[in-house]
Amino acid sequence: MTTTPPEMDVLRESTAADAHALDVEPARAVDLLRQMLRIRRFEERCVELYSAARIRGFMHLYIGEEAVAVGMTEPLRPDDAVVSTYREHGHALAKGLAARSIMAEMFGKAEGCSRGRGGSMHLFDAERRFYGGNAIVAGGLPIAVGLALADAMQGRDRVTVCFFGDGAVAEGAFHESMNLAALWRPPVVFACENNLYAMGTALARAQAQTDLTVKAAAYGMPAWAADGMDVLACLEAGTRAVEHVRSGAGPCFVEFRTYRFRAHSMYDPDLYRTKAEIEEWKARDPIPALGARLLANGALTEEALTRIEREVADEVAEAIAFAEAGTLESVADLTRFVYAREARGGGDAG
């Protein structure tokens, strides 16, 4: 039995129809496909590496949701910021972090984007304005409001996009951040990835109102939903959101209605949903869907698709080789970046 709220089916049809009418240049559409393939193939190799104990710790996969990361980040400029969650491999790749830097981080190597200290859940790159990788549910929302507010106060023409899951909507930090954003009007896009489950809790079992745009609208904030399984619909919604925020019209909220094909994490037995439900959503996989459309209209050939797959595979293989050849951080640096004051004379630690 599916847990999908009935209103979601209606919205899927309307947003998909809008997306099909969107005028996207063939070369740009092919690039969207390439970006989604990079995320998918990167994570598929990560599964193999994790199973072989070459990647350790926690790992949360984005497989199935690639259209959201690609469509939402595509309209951003290099100096715009992204704040993410612990399911952030796709966001990081879409924001421009190198696959080798991310893979080295997952191997715990000093060449990683967080010097091997963060692993899968804590990717970070200040140069590319990618601010986590935040393990605390809803923990990124107040950070995003602060980043956007700082840009506004400094007169910088920048946008901050904050990704979070439907589970974050149940947290107090969500409501506090939405309220402050509505009051202060910083240039922030709240991008909710509603994949129907907060870990193993179905949306309808946790939220009395399953249309999450209604919660955002309660703060007087523009809010709309998009088909998160269609990259063109995500691009349309993302472009609309970024243009709205950059124009000075204040924050907005976009609910991307999507689905993760894998369990919550590598340790999750995935007993809270049926295989039939998973297969139903896999039939709407955004990657083969876009590939089929591009092949059908002549924007892509089978030979070109094979070439893209080969290039992506080579990039991921190179990233793995780079990570394996990396170095572990020196023990002498164990306390580096850890700030504490030693208690002296019996007094309290500062």
C-alpha cells in the first residue's frame, strides 16, 4: 500500500506537463543528463566501496533524487551558497566540488574537501560556498538564513539555497528559520526534498498537513511544489526560485516531491515500505526518463550517450585512485582546528 498523499498524484501530472513545455536548449538538456549520471554512478561505486569496507562510517545515498540537486543548482552562480544535509553527495557534485575531493573525504584522506575529518556526512568547501553536510536534522536552516542575511547586509548580489528533507519540517529550527526569514527577507531559497520518509517514518504518520507548501505559506512566504522526478520541472522551479530571491522579493519555499530508491542509510533494513512502492517510483527514474526523451527527439544519439557514460566512469575511477593514493592526516594534527582552553589553577575551563 502506498503512503503517497492523494494530492501528490495531481501535482505530478500538472508539473510534468509544464516541464514538457519548457524550452531548454538540447545541449543544456544533455548537460543536465550528464550531471545526473555523474551523481548516480559516483554513488553506485560508493556502495561497492562501502560494502568492501573501503569507505566507513555512515553513508546516506541520494540515488533517485538526482533531478532535484541538478535542477535546483543549475541556475546558481559560482558565488551563490548551498547549505546541505547529511545526504549531500549529489548537492556537492552539482555545486562544483571535484569528485576526487569528495571521494578522498569519504576515504578519510587529508586531500578530501574536509581534510578527511568529516567523511560522507560532512562535506565542506568554502571556496565553492558549499557549507555542509550537516548531520543535525534541520541544522542547516538557521545557517542558511545567517549566510543570506550576511550577504544582504553587505550588499552582495548572492543567493543561498538550503536543502533539507521532509523530516526537518517537524523540527523547531525549521519554524524559527522560516519565521526569521519572513521577517528579515534575506535572499534564501528553502528547497525541501520531500521523499515521503523521515528515516523510516512515512510523511502521513508524522505530518497532519502533508502539503508542505501550506506550512511555508503560513509564514506569508511564496511557496510552490515541483515534480522532483523530472529534472526539467526541477530546473523550472529552481530558476523561478532563484530569480525571485535575487530580485529582492524575499525568501521562497519549493517542495520537490521526490523519492529515494535506497534505504535511509547503509545500515537501514528498509522494512517500512513495500518493494512494490519502490518499483513504482523507479519507473519514474529521472535519468532514463530524460535520456529517452533526448534520444527520441534527436538531441542525443546512442553513441553520444555511451561516450558520456564512459567519461563519467573514467572520472569516478580516477577519483577512487586519487583517494586510495591519498594520505592520512598526521597524528600531530589531531588537535588542530579543535578549540578548547585548558583549566588552570583549579578554575573552570573557558
